[in-house]
Amino acid sequence: MPDGRVFLVPYFNSTAWIYDYISDTMTAATGTYPGGNAFRGGVLLADGRVLCIPFFSTTTAHIYDPVTDTTTTSGVAFPQSYGGKLMPDGRVFLV
């Protein structure tokens, strides 16, 4: 994330974690995630939020905002994807 911490996108877990390498600590991010193979990685968006890429158990992307420590779901249905890439124009290319 922009502040140097790492957002760990949950795969089987219903909790996302944040790793702070400076203090070598892990903290739980706010929000509940579906678990069960729900996400396959994430993409750091231009505004500093993290898009969790839907994989198996969900077609809704979760978006984590590190400034407010909140998680929202997208209003758009996503296809199941293995990963993504932030494009120069701010859109996300899903694989």
C-alpha cells in the first residue's frame, strides 16, 4: 500500500491481514470476506485502495481502503479471474 504496509488478500480465510514490515506485525483489516477460494490476489489502485480479485466463491470484488480501514463491495459483477493488472488509465485488466 502507499504507506509501505502489505495487504494480504484472503484466499480461504474470512479475514484479510495487513503486514507492517517496519514493526514486523500483523493486524486484521476491518471487514468480513467470504472465504472459500473467494479471491485470487489483489491490485493496488491508483488512489491507494486495494481491489480483491474475485475467483471462485464470489463474483463481487471487495475494495479495501487503508485510509479509512473499511471494505466495500463493488456494484459490478466481475468474472472469475486469476489476477489483474492496473492499466495506465486507471482501469484494471483481469486475467
